[in-house]
Amino acid sequence: MSTEVWSICFMCTVRCPIRVMVANDDVVWIQGNPHVPGIEGALCAKGSAGLALLHDHERPQYPMIRTGERGAGQWRRAGWEEALDYVADKLKAIIQEHGGHSVVFGERTNLNTHISKTFMKAIGSPNHFTHDALCKGSVNTAFRSLTGYADPQVGVDYANTRHIVMYGRNIFEALEIAPINNLLKAMDKGAKLTYIDPRVSITATKADRYWMIRPGTDLALNYALIHTILKEKLYDQDYVRRWVSGLNELIAFVEPYTPEWAEAETGIPAGEIKNLAREMSEVKPACVFHYGYRGAHHPNEIYFRRSIIILNALMGSIEAQGGLFFKKGAAAAGRGDIGKYVSQEFPKINAPRFDGSGAEAFPIADSSHGNPQMLAHAIINEDPYPIKALIANRFEPLQSIPDSAQVRQALNKLDLIVAVDINFSEIAWYADVILPESIYLERADSIQMVSGLKPSLRIRKQAVTPRYDTKPAWLIWKEIATRLELGQYFPYETIEDIWNFQLKDMGVKIEDFDAKGFVSLTDKAILWDRKDGIKFKTPSGKIEFVSSLMEKAGFPSFPPYEPVAAPPEGRFRLLVGRCAAHTHVSTQNNLLLNELVPENELWIHTAAAAKLGIKDGQYVEVVSNPLNTNGKLKAKVTDFIHPEAVFMLHGFGKTVPAQTRCYLKGASDALLQENISDKVGGSPALDETLVQVRPVK
Ligand SMILES: Nc1nc2c(c(=O)[nH]1)N[C@H]1C(S)=C(S)[C@@H](COP(=O)(O)OP(=O)(O)OC[C@H]3O[C@@H](n4cnc5c(=O)[nH]c(N)nc54)[C@H](O)[C@@H]3O)O[C@H]1N2
Ligand SMILES: Nc1nc2c(c(=O)[nH]1)N[C@H]1C(S)=C(S)[C@@H](COP(=O)(O)OP(=O)(O)OC[C@H]3O[C@@H](n4cnc5c(=O)[nH]c(N)nc54)[C@H](O)[C@@H]3O)O[C@H]1N2
Ligand code: SF4
Ligand SMILES: [Mo]
């Protein structure tokens, strides 16, 4: 007999709701939550491989304290009391001597982020950062510059769209279950997909129209689309009149950017560009120019993402059925807010952030997330002050921040590195202390508020007893804080205490989750009235084509387009991305997923490979500059990539021997990438580095 436990998958960050079947304290089956629209029982390969993670012996099984050199892999087993005392004693000394701000805490946003942030506020540090800037910081800034909302507050109505345009949004590989199911249903009903990427991804193969664009030139394409839409009056005139400011400035700006001009820059025929503009106009406002998820390709990213949002505004598709919508939260459903410990009163923190977020380096980037790409610079140069400790919780600075050799060198200057992880990641192996977290199937976490057209709450309950001597992170932070005499900010003992605190103003009880694993806060989709009710949060209350946020900070809304030069002979633009079988840097050692995709390959165009004497399947070496020579990986010689580019999957080239299945397999993109940022939007440009490729004899 098995029992049903409602939970939330965490094999990747999408957090699909799941139904876990448990027998004899073991997981026997995982599927998507059948009651949740869009999920309907479905799970991806990574979600199914949660079983292999649970039973994996190659993950940290107890707290460990380093005994040898950093990264040398010499450890001693510690009990929890000893390991937590060790961390607390070191932190106490560091905070006393250098102040709370000398401690930096990096994490991938998760259900307990409100508790991690509480920990940092309690110790007096402004330096909590998330992965967001590395992911979609420029999309965030672009949205704020136009609408006053950040990108997580915006969603796509895939189910009702009639035409969706995706720029490198490789949704069928870099996947999210509900959006894909909804998009496929819409496509069955006749919705069109236009896909633009220098590489023929799986999404390209499913599209109605595919354009192999010259890398880095999407902005030129969009200016030409806008030019056509304005010239042929293809836009939603009522919507634009009511909701947009700055149309005249846009008209004047795009005047020179004709489709013929864009053809030369992008390689896409002018007639095709005009056709797309007309087709989108025919189905407006039920159409989407997708703003992207992992947004940071090139340094002009902010203007590219703004141009996408401007196209949606012209189509009237912002807050429209089949278009984009603003996600509604508890308040819109007439409920009180979900409780967050971080909303307590804390002593004031006067120190600036370590990463220039919201300050000189990145004046308009979202400082609630920070800019982790500044970590190495800040440590090495003690700019703006010395940093002494890093806590990495579910975050991998040694694979997720460009130029990882520099990051590794910088981290070695620290007095303390603590890793809270479920894997022997590169950062765990380089840390002074590993505090192993129980995996998602072994722990319960804070309740998730899911904003959307129909806001709801979801729950992760504990499915099974931890296989090893591990703990949930929400308990780890409380335990360390208590040792620092800051326990008053963590007024809970159990997960039920946390849940009750979160739900106290919502009119929802824990039992309400029992039947379906989620609680809907409303029956009806909440869309604002397009005539008069859209609540844009810009100073003007409109979509600001000329952005007050940007102009105030001294950034022009419409700088002239800067042409993208082709790489010099013998060099290629290094593009990176994901595959359906892996999550970023987390799953390469998973028994099942490793079998599906054991290493990464280098996609290279047939003609370029021939010139270099490289054959399909042969090992090559990729070099970005003399310092960052990387490991070898196999060449995939193909016509399905633009000749100016090469491509590799992110997350390989790992150097931790304890992960035997992925040890030294493939190459690491982070080692090759230069740390070049979009200074306005806030994200590092992950596809900007130029590399050379050599056959390995
Ligand atoms: N399986 C799986 N799914 C995931 C994730 C995962 O790790 N694994 N992670 C999730 C997360 S956090 C994110 S951010 C999303 C990422 O979702 P995506 O951004 O859709 O995914 P990537 O794989 O990064 O794809 C980037 C694509 O952009 C293309 N590209 C590069 N340069 C250019 C250019 O100049 N123009 C255009 N048009 N295209 C370009 C690349 O060739 C590549 O195909 O995926 C999410 N879903
Ligand atoms: N070079 C390069 N850098 C990139 C990208 C790229 O394509 N190339 N992509 C960018 C993008 S889009 C993103 S979203 C970020 C993602 O960057 P990260 O957040 O660093 O990557 P993840 O693979 O999601 O996971 C990070 C760590 O979390 C651990 N982990 C997984 N589950 C748990 C858990 O339940 N508890 C704890 N405590 N730890 C856990 C994993 O073992 C791993 O060490 O990287 C960005 N940086
Ligand atoms: S997309 Fe897959 S791995 Fe990610 S949460 Fe959903 S089921 Fe899990
Ligand atoms: Mo991401």
C-alpha cells in the first residue's frame, strides 16, 4: 500500500507541483500533480530522476569540515553540533572584527528565501544576493523601465495565444511543464510559433517559421519590425493612445531602421520581416513577442529586451487574453498577504551593498537580487570594503559566474566559505564547511505563493525520512542564528510553525492542502479592464517608451543602434544553453540523467570545421584567451548553427572526484566566458565571448 504526499519538484527551479507515492518510507513513484491545470500529471525527465537523487550515494551524507588545502578534498566528518558551532564561531569573529557587511550570502531563490534574507538582516549585512542577475536581470530592468513591474510579475497566456515569437527562448528544451503543455494545446488549435536562434534547437524544429539570425543582432530585427508596424499603422491604436507615452519619440527613432537595413545586419530577408509584422497584427492582441527567460545574451541586452516589450505594447498585448498579463497576488483575490519573516523590524544597516547594485556600478539594476558577477572584483579589490565570508546556499559561484578561474582565485582570499548543498558541487568541494541539505523529497519547506491570473498556494510536504544525516536549510539558519544570539528573529520550531505564520492573514488552513496539494485563492481569472483598469506602476501610469527610470539615471531610452561586427577570422562567438535532460550545473552526476547526456559537445558549422581540419566526433580544445584554456570536448560538426558561432551546453567540465560519473566530462562554459556585463540592465552577457577552436591531436 502506498500513500500520496503532495510536494513540489525541485529537480529544477521551475517547481512543478507533484504527487509523490510513498511505501515503506521510500518513494515509489513521482508524477505531476494531476489537479493543477497545465500540469495534469506530467513530469519531465529531470523530475522523474528525483528518485535517482534520493538514492544517490555520491551526495554529501553528513556535515564535513575541511582538513587540507582548499579544494584538495581532505575532510573530516563532523556532527551537526560541531559543524554549526564551527560556522557560528567563525562568523562571530568575522562580524566582530569587520562588521556584518563583510559576510556575503549567495543563493538561488527558493521557497525559504524569506528566511535566508532574515538571517542576513539579523547579522546586519546588506549582502544577500540571488542568481537572478545571472539569469534574467536585464529582462527585469527592461520591464521596470517600461511598466514599473519586474519580470516575475509578468506571465504569458500560452493557452490562448494565436502567434508567439521566441528569440532564443528554447522552451522545448529549457523547459517548464505547464507553459509547454499550454503552448502545445494552443498550437493544436492553430497558434503559430516563430523561432529565432543562431542555432537549430529543438524548439526551432517545432516552429512554423525559423530564422537563423546572426548572433547578437536581434535588436536590429526588432527595430525593423517596429519600423514596419508604425509605418503601416499595424499597431493597436486605441490601446497605444490610452496606455503608451513616448510614441512620437519612437516613430522618429526607428525611421532609419528599415527592414532592408536589418536584412544586411541580421541575415533575415526584408520581405520576411514585413510578413511577420503583418501576421502578428492580424491576430493582435492575442499574440506574444516572448521577452525571454534567461535573458542575458549580449551587452545590448537591455535595449533588446525593451524592444520586445515595446512590440507587445504596440500590439496591445499587455494585459490581454492570449498575450502577456500581470500576475495577481493574494491582495487581488481579496486575501491578506502571505507572512514573511523578513518583514520583521531589524536594526538599520548603513553599509552599501558589496556589488554596486543600485549604486554606481549598476544604478538601476534590481538591488533586491544584487549582481553576483561583481563577487571576484569586490573580494580582490576590497571594493567597496573587505569581504571575509561567503555562504553559498543552493548556488554555485564556480560554475554560474563567468570567468570562474578568477572567482576561484578570489574566493581563496576569504576567511570562511560555507556551502549548503545537496551535491558535491565545485563550491562545496572548495568550501571550509559543507552543511548538507536534505533533498526536496526528504524535507518540507515554506508554502509557495503562486501569483498569476488565478493566484494560488502550493505546498511541499516531506515525503520520506532523510536517507543521510542532513537537515532542511530553514533549520540550519535558525541554528546558526541562535548561536549568534539572534534566535529571536526565527520564532519557529517546526515547519508547521512556519506554515501557520505564513497563512495567518490568508484565511487558509494547512488542512486545506490535503485534497489537492494546492489552494486556489480565486475561481475566476483576474484580468484588469483594458479600457481603464490597467495599473502600470510607472510615474506616468502608462507604458513609458521614454523611460523615466532610465533617463533619470542618465541612460538614453533610444541610443543609436551599434552594428555587431563579425568575429575576426578564426574566432567564433561562444553561445551556451541548456538541454532537456539537465538542470544548469546540478544534475550532471545524476545516475539516470548522466546516462542520457553524459558530456557536452561543441557545435561548429561544417564549413568552419573543414577550414580547421576538425571532423565530427573528434575532440577539440576551446580557448577564449591565453589564460582560460579549457578542457577538451567533442566536436559536433553541423550545418545547423550560424557560421559565426559555436555552441556548448552549460554545466559540464566538473573537477570534483567525488562525483565520479561526471568527473572531467566535457568542458565548462564558465571557465571560458569573459565577465562582460550589460551595465544598464544588470546581467552578464553569456553569449558575447569570442573563442578559438583547435583540434586535439
Ligand atoms: N531542462 C532545463 N530547463 C530549464 C532550465 C534548465 O537548467 N534545464 N533552467 C531554467 C532557467 S533558470 C532558465 S533561465 C531557462 C532558460 O531558457 P532559455 O533562455 O530558453 O534557454 P537556453 O538554453 O539558455 O537557450 C538560449 C538559446 O539562445 C540562443 N542564442 C544565443 N545567442 C543568441 C542571439 O543572439 N539571438 C537569439 N535569438 N538567440 C541566441 C542559444 O543558441 C540557445 O539556443 O530555462 C529554464 N528551464
Ligand atoms: N556560465 C554560465 N553561467 C550561468 C548560466 C549559463 O548558461 N552559463 N546560466 C545562468 C542562469 S539562467 C541561471 S538560472 C543560473 C543558475 O545558477 P545556480 O543557481 O548556481 O545553478 P543551479 O544548477 O540551479 O544550482 C546551484 C547549486 O544548487 C545545488 N542544489 C540543488 N538543489 C538544492 C537544494 O535543494 N538545496 C540546496 N541547498 N542546494 C541545492 C546544486 O547542487 C548546485 O550546486 O546560472 C547562470 N549562470
Ligand atoms: S520542469 Fe521538470 S525538473 Fe523542473 S520542476 Fe518541473 S518536473 Fe521538476
Ligand atoms: Mo535562469
